[in-house]
Amino acid sequence: MAPGLAARLLTKSSRPITMAVKKDALALTKREWCILDLVSRGLANKEVARALGVTDKTVKHYMTNIMQKLQVRNRVEAVLALQKMRRD
């Protein structure tokens, strides 16, 4: 993701990350934490899949689960939630 686009998305994020995220984040599996960490480093699904030796479809499945558990709409919000959890 281009830095300019990421900055715009971060500033325009209208949905606040609530305390519910912390509770739901505890339900993430080790694999989900690993995938979310790699995504937060800027890796695309295919790159994450290659790094973990799985298919990109598997990564998409994990990302869907992660987003549901964190109650976010997209991977940018998931990364924001991760950053917030790391700060708190």
C-alpha cells in the first residue's frame, strides 16, 4: 500500500476502535496473530502465503476470520487495531 494512501485511510477512518477489540483479539489463534503481524508489515496476501507455505486463499480465509473477530471492515482497520493493542 502506498504511504500516501495509507495516511489518508488512517485519517479518514470513521469507525473508532473500541475496547471490544482487545477482548476479541484474545480469541485470535497463533496463526491469525502471525498473519496479522505479516500484514501489518505491508505484505500482500500472496507474500504472506509464500512466507508461511500456504495458499493465498488460505490467507484470505484467515484474514476474514481476523476481521470478524476484531469487528473491523478491512485489513487496514485490522492493522490499526493491532497497532492500538500494541500501544495499550
